[in-house]
Amino acid sequence: MVGIFCFNAMAYLVYILYSEKLNKFYVGFTSDFDVRLEFHLQGDDLSRFTRRATDWKLYLQLACKSKEQAMKVELHIKSMKSSTYIRNLKQYPELVSKLLERFADLT
């Protein structure tokens, strides 16, 4: 498991889960990862996608400075529609740094 963290009062994380059963990734964001993971693992998730497996494991998490940044990063990763891109984020931490910089808040 690889994580990139920054500290603030209300931390938002973009998380990437992996299911070996499905051989698929799931990307989401949250301010409480433990609760969100349990939600996915229980199988009663509203998302039809994560209901299909109960073996979701944390693959990667990225700490964001704000909810807005987390939403932008999540959307970007999803828009890539690429497991290779996700694997590269884990293999090359500098890509994560550049991604977080790209979507840093301008305020």
C-alpha cells in the first residue's frame, strides 16, 4: 500500500480499491476511509459496481487539501479509464505529486 499524505483538520482522500476477483479498480473519495471501505465491503453499497465483489483491498490513497481537490483528482483518474494509468500512479510517486499540484486549489 502506498499513500501520500498531508495533514489538515478535515482530510479528504482519493482512494483506489482493487478486487482480485474482478481484476478491476474502483476510484472514490472520502473524508473517512474506514467507514467508506466498510460500506463497500458489506455489499449493500448503492453502487452496483462494488457490490459485485467483497474482496476490495486498498491499492493506493492520495491525501488532498480539500473536498474540491479530491473531487477533481477522482474525476481525472476515472476519466483516464486505464488500469495502466492507475498502476503507474503507484509505481511512479512523482506522477501523484504532479496530479495533486495540477488540481491544487487556487484560493
